[in-house]
Amino acid sequence: MQDNLRINGDRLSQRLQELAQIGRIAGDGVCRLALSDEDRAGRDRVVGWMRDLGLAVKIDTIGNVVGVRAGREDGPPVMTGSHIDTVRTGGRYDGTLGVLAGLEVIATLNDAEITTKRPVAVAFFTNEEGSRFQPDMFGSLVYTGELPLAVALATKGIDGLTAGDELTRIGYAGPEPVGQPRAHAYVELHVEQGPVLEAGGFRIGAVEGVQGISWSEFTLTGQSNHAGTTPMRMRKDAGYVAAKIAVFARKLAKEIGGYQVATVGALTMSPNLVNVVPNHVVMTVDLRNTDEARLQEAERRLFAYADEIAAAEGVGLTRRTLARFAPVAFTPNLVDRVEAIAKDFGLPVKRLPSGAGHDAQIMAAVCPACMIFVPSVGGISHNVEEYTAPADLAAGADVLLRLVLELAE
Ligand code: HGY
Ligand code: MN
Ligand code: MN
């Protein structure tokens, strides 16, 4: 009976559509920055669905929310989930698919009146994106003990507000100690956010691991001066140094090759006026690679170059690490199961690494963990045009259902 069990794809798409209205932005995108009013509204909606499905909802001191469905026996639940916070130009699937597919698994078990041996839990973690408060995977890092709660609560966001104050303001500073309930295993369904599955005609990704991530913030201090009267040889131009660092980062990624990527995503210049040589720039550089040694080489070369060009231009430079994760490998036998289940369902499946960071890479430190990917049309994500076909959403959720059932028995 359980082999023929499938989720209800329409109900899943319905919920995705409804949640996407919360924080909706032009172009059918979503903006629910972590701990914002929109995040609160999204949280309230998902907690409401959790309660409607009969889950026991627990909120911990960093605002992670876990809905637990009782099993025939007590003990650590099989956990699935993801995040519902988004970047500023977010799509409707990044994170939310994993949470709502988890709820769809619960609804399907309820409809079929199946009680699994182990409890099953659906979680959403606080601030996975790391756009407003760094680092990313914030909530799952606190859940696993890698990021101390006090440090997380004291973290200042890009708007100067602290995570603790914002968490209290939105009413999600929960009573539960972090790290509860300990998971028996963690499985996360997520859109690929890259071009690989679509390009190869694959429907499912059996994710082997997550690449290493290095986020740095550079603060450059020059001298504001008159754009017309200051000879080029007398300038201390922070904007020029920032531009040189950005061009170097791009060249470095090309030279290292392979999976190496480099992104200058955030850059603020002051006084940001047409006729003033900029004296102050804050910029970020995001470096990633599946190979830790190569990632360290990229960091070493970038940092050395930045120091060199800043010194040559008489511009002060300080650097701060915003996030740093080594590559993570998922549990091999779980990756094998994702691949085998997809084949069972007749779904073309490919093993691949994740280019994006996910809560699953953090959970892998405390329990067996894996991820299931479904294709992103055009490989687009962190963009309002993010799209995954309903049939692929349902296929991914069916693979999730089957794996959760296996792990929960
Ligand atoms: O940056 C990332 O990879 C993720 O979206 N937080
Ligand atoms: Mn995500
Ligand atoms: Mn994301």
C-alpha cells in the first residue's frame, strides 16, 4: 500500500501559491527577509497549517519552528524541512518548497491514516538566507550548536537592528531550548537553483554534498576630494580600489576554474556623488568551491591582491569574515536511496553537488542527512523569475515521501 502512496500535487501547488502572496513583489516574486514583518506573516501561515495537520508545534529560542507528528514509538523524529525566509528578489520555491512538501507528506500520511514507527517532523529554520543577518544557515547553526545563541541574538543586521530584538518583535523568540528535538535523520527537498538538471533532462537531483562557502566584507577608506581639481596622482580613491577587487575576483574564478565562483553582491559607496572622489566603500565578496584547498587558494590570492592594490592607492582596508563553511558530503547511503527511489519512479536522476548553501549541510553535522533537488527552469534563482514545473515539484515531493517513510519505519 505504501509503495503506491503519492502526494497530492495540486494541494502542494496551492499552498506554494498561497504562501507566495505573503511578501509578494513585482514580477510575482517574494521578499520575506528574515525576522521582518513579512517573515512573521509567513511563519504564522505555516504554523497555522502545521496545527491544522495536527502537528505539535515547538518554537525554539532562535525562532526555529518544528512541527512533530507522533509515531507509534517515541524517540528522535525523521525530520524534513528547509526555510521560508527569502532574499530581497526571491522566488516562490527557494526554501518554501522543502517546508511545504514536508507538510504535504504529513497531509498524505494523515489521509492514508498511516502511523509511522518513528515520529516525523517538519522544520523551518530561522534566517537561512543570511541576506539581512550573517552568516547564512543562522538558525540551523544555532540548532546544532555551531553558532552560540548569544552571538546569534546579538548579531547586527545590514539595517543596524539586532537579530534578538527583531526575533522578539515578531513574536518568535520561543521557549524551547535549541537543538530539540534531535533528529534521527534529515532530508531536505529544494529547487536546484542552477542549470544542471534542466540541461541534462533530469527530473531529480541526488545531492552528494554542498560546496564550501566564504563570505568576506571589505571596508575601504580613502579620501573624498574634488573630482575636477584633484590630479589623478593625488587621489585616494576607495571606489577605484573596490572596482579593481571586483575585476580581480572575476579573473581569479576563471583562472582557478572548475566549480570556483566569485561574486561581488553588495557594494555601498560614499558619499556616492557624481563630483566627489569616493572615500568610503563597503563591499562583499562571495567565494565558493567544492574543493576546500582551492577555496583557500582563492581566499589567499584575493586577500593578498586586495591588500596590495589598497596599499598602492593609499587606501585603508579592513576585512571581516561574514560566513565560512567547508564543503560537506551527505550520507552516502541516503544519497544512494534518493537515486534508487527516483529510478523506481522512472524519473531520470543525476548525482550532483549543491552550489547553494542549505540547512541540510549544517544538519549533516548532527545526523545522517541528504537533499533531493528538482530542476530550476533556466537555472534561475534568487530572482523573481524562479520557476519549477508543478510536475517536477510533485515528483520531488513523492521521492521525499518515500524516503521519509523508509526512514520512519
Ligand atoms: O547563499 C546561499 O547559498 C543560500 O541561498 N543561503
Ligand atoms: Mn534555499
Ligand atoms: Mn536562497
